[in-house]
Amino acid sequence: MAEIGPLEAAGGLTAPRGLRLPRLSGQRLLVLWLPALLVTGAVVLPIFYLVIRASEAGTGTRALLLRPQTALILGNSIGLALAVTLASWLLGGGLALLTVRTDLPGRRLWAILSALPLAVPSYVGAYLLAAALGPRGLVQELLEPLVGVTRLPSIYGFPGAFLSLTLLSYPYVLLPVRAALHRMDPALEESARSLGHNGWGVLRRVTLPQLMPAMLAGGLLVALYSLRDFGAVSLLRFTTFTRAIYLQYQSAFDRSSAAALSLVLVALTVVLLALELRGRRGGDHYASTGAGGRPPALIRLGPWRWPALIVCALLVGVALVLPTVVLGYWLLRALEAGPDLTTLLLSTRNSLLASGLAAAVTVIAALPIVVLSARYPSNRSRWLDRLSHIGFALPGVVVALALVFFGLRGAPWLYQTLPMLILAYLILFLPQATGTLRPSLIQIPRQLEESGRSLGQRPLTVFRRVTLPLLRPGLLASAALVFLTTMKELQATLLLGPLGFRTLATEIWSAVSEAFFAEAAGPALVLILTCSLPMAYFVLRDQP
């Protein structure tokens, strides 16, 4: 197999399309394709449910989709997803470069803190931002005696939804880009500099092309997250498809119309998947050497290090410190009334159990899909990878009702059991595993695997002894993403959780929906801390 050398990479070249790829034997066909097809079949199961439900509406479906209000909702959803994705690319990519490749003061601390907003649920983060930055929020109360500010600009609508979702979802770009930077061969950039390229030239022709798979994967997750979010857009009064679907389900009790709106959301997801696949066709980028080499030289920021430090501090302050301070205020009020520690411990245990199982099952299920799309690329494997992303764009209530619909007809004993809840988590969050694992696998040189097979080792042995250790950062990052998002999932947990199975997310929502914000403070802080500790651990392990 041809190898992409440093000189070619310095010129911005990518892996040629004509590379001779290894063929799938019968054993590997069974080991890879069978589980990949089973997992993908589970992911597309809600689509069949939506088609069945939408067909029940008859001619009313067409009238619903052609309403001017539907066009407005479509524009709101697309505009919000596009704006949040662009902002997340800027914030996540910039922070990854600053914390990995520069002499930013305290860069390891900022690497940890900048990833922690991913631990904040959207419904918690949105309300905390509104409570702090709203027209009569806590910030206004602090400014009024100092500078006489009686009212701040309204944060509700698009501005609030954009700010909230950006601050909570940019780590989806930050984490895979950081993992890609750690896996990148420094010899590629050094070769480009030896050819006379300056820092910006190296960044444009070598670094960014190598980071593009991670940028595209992270951007796809951000766009899908924005399309399916319910908590932030509902609390900040911005109507997107998820809010409209929820209102159809809960207020009008019209599951057929809600299914029709959900199919539009699926169509948007297919468009996003096609655009991401089109952007990937330029060729995947491979490292020319294995992992474990020397780290690259840090870029000296010079006088720009202090402005960069201020930007990091402001971002972490708004995304993490401000919500924590507001929660601390509510916690003090809750302590005065006496917290229910027994319920808090029980919900914490349930959240850890469900999230840990979901992370392990989802990462294992993602491996065959990732190996097929990265090591055996074809139209079938690429679209198998793309189809695995559909569930992430569906609201949790749609996935839950689909599993209830089919479960009661085919496996009623699974209804309201932990295995069905784990299956719902797998359908919802499989893209987080595949989107993080694929860039990591792409950057592992195929030559290492071929060398192992040339020594007589079996493919599974080569994968276990060569590929898997090099894939460890991606495995940890994907498991962390699934774990954190499962901890925050609300709608699927409410509908599919076993009787009496209360999690931190359901405790928070029960309190917030009844305006008992002090009661929500304890579970919310435990949820943030529980998610923050493993996130900090994974980020520290990923340090060079």
C-alpha cells in the first residue's frame, strides 16, 4: 500500500482514492457486517414508527407540512443549527489549538475547564443563563446599585438559544480535535517548514487538512445536537422542530402530526449526513508514523498569550463559573430547608449505572461500523456509517415511543426495563461514539496492521495488540461523550425507565418544571460534578 510521505503531506495532499484496500474474508464479514447491520437496524427502527404514525394522518399530513408556520419552524431550526455549528467550530477548534500546540499559561487547566460545559444539561444551562443574564436576572441585580442598570436586554428567543447551545455543545468539536492533534505526526509540519512555509502556511496546508475529519465529525454532532435539543429552546422560548413535536404529543395528543414533523427532522438529518459525506470525499488523512512519537514543539504566542488567556477565562467564566455560582446560590437556600440525601444518593447510583452501561454498550456497538467505514470504505460502509447518525437527530420522546410501540408488540417483557432504556441510549448517542472513533482510527497507519499480518498474526490479534492500544484515546473520548450525554438525557429516561428508577436528570426536571429551583440545585450540582470528574480524568490522560 502506498504511503503518504511528509513532502506530499506538506503540499496538502491526501490519501489517493486508488489505494488497494484489504479484502473482507468470510470470517471478518461475519464479525463486522453482521453486528454493524444489527446496530444500524436498531437505529433506523424509529423511522419505521414515524412512517406508520404519519400515514395514519392521511391528507392532514400534507396540509400540516405546507403551513407557513412549518416553514418558519424549518427556518428557525436550520438557522440555529448552522449558527451554533459555526460558532462551535471557531471556539472548539481554537481552544484545541491553544491548549495543545501553544505556550498558553495554564494550558492543561484550561484544557480541563473548557471541556466541562459538556457536563451541564441543556435545560439546566438554559435556565441558569436566563436567571443570570435575563432582563431582571442576578447580573442585573448586581449592576443596579453599582451603575444604575434597571433592565438588561432580553435573552429569550434566538439569542438565548444560540448562546446556550453554543456554550454547551462546542466541546463536541473540542474533544475530537484535541485527540486528532495528539495523534498528528509532528514530522509533517516540520517538513513543511523546511520547505519554506511560515506558521500560517503550515496551519493551512498541513494542520487543518489533517484536522478536517475531526472538525467535520464534531461539527456534525453539534448540528445534530442543536436540531434535537428540547430543553434549551423550550425554556428560552424559541420554537424549533423539537418544541413543536413535543407540543403535538403533549398538548394536542396528535401523534400522527408529531410523526410528520419528526420526519422533516429526519430529512434535515439526511441532508446533513450527505453534506458531511461530500466534505469527506476529498480523501481521509493518515499519519505516516505510529503513535508514541515525540510531541511537537509548542508555538510561542508572544504578546498574544495574554489576550488568548483572557478569551479562555471569559469563555469558561460564562459557560461554567456563572452557572455554578447560580446553582450554589440555590443550594444554600436548599440547605436551609434540609436536603433529601436518601433520594439524592439513590438517583446518583441509578444515573451512574445506566450511563456506565450505555457507554460500554454503545462504544462496543460502534466499533464494527467504524472499522468498516474507515478500513474498508465503500458506498455501503459509508452509508452504514451515515445511517447510524439518524437517531441523534430524533427527540428522545420519539425514540422512546417507537421502542414502546414495537416492544409491546414484539417483546412486551422488555417494556420499562433497563435493557430497553440502554437500547434507547444506544440509538440516541451512537453518533457520539462513531464520530469520535473514526478520526482516531483514520490516523492510525495501515502499515502497522499490515506489518502485524505479514508476521503471521491473525486479524483479530493484530487489532487487539496493535490497533486497539493506538485507538485508546479515541475509545476514552467516545466513552466519555456517551457517558456524559446519557447522564443528561431526560425524555427517554422518563418514558422508558423502570418503575421507580429515578435519575439525577429526572429529579432535576421534576423540580424545575414545578419551579422548585432550590430543590433542583442539589441534583444539578451532583450531576455536574459527577460528569466533570471523569471528563477531567480523560482530558488529563490525553495530555502528551
